[in-house]
Amino acid sequence: DIYGKIGNAGVSICCLDDAKKLYSGFDLSHHMTSVSMTINGPAPMLLGFFMNAAIDQNCEKYIKNHKLEKTVEATFKKIYDAKGLKRPLYQGKLPEGNNGLGLLLLGLTGDLVLPPDVYEKIKKDTLTQVRGTVQADILKEDQAQNTCIFSTEFALRLMGDVQEYFINQQIRNFYSVSISGYHIAEAGANPITQLALTLSNGFTYVEYYLSRGMDINKFGPNLSFFFSNGIDPEYAVIGRVARKIWAKALKHKYQANSRAQMLKYHIQTSGRSLHAQEIDFNDIRTTLQALYAIYDNCNSLHTNAYDEAITTPTEDSVRRAMAIQLIINKELGLTKNENPIQGAFIIEELTNLVEEAVLLEFDRITERGGVLGAMETMYQRSKIQEESLYYETLKHNGEFPIIGVNTFLSSKGSPTVLPSEVIRATEEEKQFQIQTKELLNKANPSKVKAQIAILQAAAVQNENLFDKIMEATKVCSLGQITTALFEVGGQYRRNM
């Protein structure tokens, strides 16, 4: 549920308080909590909101344990009541079973209430406990997904600043980047191209972080990967090949330790393989793709809802998607054995063939000046688009059979299903968020101005920007921070 909510957060988050409302009731500092931030362009800012929300949750626990609610009330009076401003409120009723953790400080941050030494200790402890993933892979954005906001160079620097901050703060259990092939596949790439471009992007991050003086054994474990699983046979070994290539490179080229050599990857079943015609069949496709992933020992798995081809998933369709995983893991006997198809001729042969094909693609990228050099001539984008056109051509002429879409149509002609329910924010909810943002801006105008100046100065002086973003996200909105960084980092412009 948290995974789905943060996926929409980039549209609605205005400030730290929106993050608190989003995460209220979920103990973000708990060792089992895992949240994947799927927003890309402004990911460092959203990460700042998230981290501060987690810190303030632990501050709230401390305040309640030490009965400091009166201090919170006095702080509210000083900042809001004295200026004649309404205090920020949570909109609507809390969901059933939600204790509202994090809402006590809605409109404030823990450092305004607690002594500096207490706050710093809580902050330090929280950052070493919190778990999750930031999907801030700017290279695949340029190559495939297109949600780029800063110049590629500046976005790459922000990613490095986040990783450097993680090392300095000893954040070991949070993935600083999800190096993503999923969006490359969704844009049209075949399994070989998805894997080759993703791994080459991963090695580019390794080289960049090393160039900044970071220790590979410290940042290596903070890297994770994200692949799509379609129905092509190559998907049966995509994780196996990725781990093989990554481990060999990190061991022999970079002399990384065993922990850094371990490639952790998430699989999401293929969104592109879902169709609006006969949507019930989508669950069958997703089940087979999930089976590929589990047999190949992925670290985590996202099964798509059958109605995602036509609408935002409904409660019922999400439950069915989750049931696919549960039935495979809990009921299917063969999955109780690790690597159930390892040693089979087809799997070993596919592994070797896919590895060879990926290494050949590495050569093509190297000939073009590496990943960044190839991007200058739009090599990756062109390759993805050509493969997408090829797939669509086969789909439309029927050479690639899709049951219920281009072959074996039902007697009704397999018409496109129209959604019965579309989940969207209401105008009232939208205006409430805007008013909350404006209210918070009025409460801290001088602090906002000061934090923006600090942020821009750090960018110009080549200091760690994420360190400053952690402070800026306490008082500034996402738009304020982004606009300020445009002035010093540049907006994204595609090569033509």
C-alpha cells in the first residue's frame, strides 16, 4: 500500500507536512519498513521529505514518552497563532488501524521542539534504521522514460551527493538508486537491450562515484536494480545473467568485497504486456511472468493488476495481483526449493546466450564513447525505439500472437473494456493541498528565503547538496527548491 501511495507522491507533495500526512501511521524508522520512491526527477527532494518525516516520527515518540506535548503547543502558538494563521490539519478521517503517527508535529519539525543534542541523536539513530529505495536513475530517464527536470550533469551530481550523504551518515539499508531497466523495457526494448543498457548504466554510476573518491565497498551495497519480466524466454534468466556479470566485474575489475558484489534486484511484471481487450487474461500473463521471477530468485516482486491497461488499479484488482504472489509462494510446492530449474539444459544454454549478447552490446556502447558518449548521439533511445516499432509491427500483423487481442478473439470480438472506476483526487482535495502549502510558506517566509540561498550557494561552491536539501525540505516546498536549483543547475534539454 505504501509503495502505491508514494508512486503518486511526486504529483501531490508540497512540503514536509504532505510527507507526514502521506506516511502517517506507518512507522518509517522501523527496521521492516521498505518504501520505494518511484518518482525520478525530484527524487533528492522527495527523499529529504521522507527522511525528515521518519525523523519527526521518532521525535513524536520521544515527545510523548517524555510528556512534552506542552512544548509542542507553545511552539505552535509562537509560529502560527501569533501570526493569525490556521494550524495545518490532516484532511479526512484516519484509515482504520492507523494511529496517526507523525501528525503531532504537522506544521512543525522536531528540531523546533526538542533540544539540539536530543534531536541530533534521534536523527542519527533514525537514519541508520530507515529502509527503502530511491529510484533516481537519471540515465534511464534520458534514455527511455523522459521525466527529466534538471540537466543530466546536475542530476548525476545530485545522485552522487545523495550517495555521499548515505556514506557519511552510515545509511546502509537504504538503496540510493534503483538502476532501472523496467522503463527501458516499457519503452519498447527487448530483454537483451534492457539488461545491457541497465548494467552499463550501473557501471557508469560506479565509475562516477569512484571518481568522486567514494569507496566501492561503502556505496556498492547501496545500489539496487529493477527489471521488467515479460514473457520472452530470455526473461527466465535475466536476474541470473545480471548477477553473473555484475559479480565478475566488481570482483575482478574493481576489487570490491563480497557484499558489494551481490546484485539485488526487483522485478515488476510487464506493464506493456497488459492489454485493454479481455483484461481478465492479463492475470494469466502476470502469473507466468511472476513465476519466471520467483524461479530466478529475485529479491522482491511487484505483480501488476489486471486492469492497469485501462485505469488506476482498484482495491479488488490489487488483491488479485497480490494473490498471484501468495499462491505461488505459499501453495506451489516447487517454489519451496531454491533454483528449481537450475541445471536444466535450456536454462544453462539461455544463460550463456544472454550473457554473450549483453557483452556484445557493451562493445557497441564502448565504441560510442561509453554510456554518456552514446547518449549524446541518442544511441540508446534510437535502439529502444527501433525495437518498440518492431514489437508493435509483429503485434499488429499477427506474427506475434496475443490471445484475445490479435488472435483467438471472443465471439464478441474482444472489445476494449472501459473502466468502471477511475481513482482521481477531487477538486476539494487539490485545493486543500494548495492552501496547506501556502499556509506553511506564510509561517516561515524568512526561513524559506534563507534555506534557498544556502542551497544555491552550496550548488555553486560544489558542496554536498543533499546535506542542504535535508534542511531545506523542513520549510520549503518541492516547487521552491526545484525552481531554485534550476537557476544553478540548469533545466533538462534533450539532444537533437
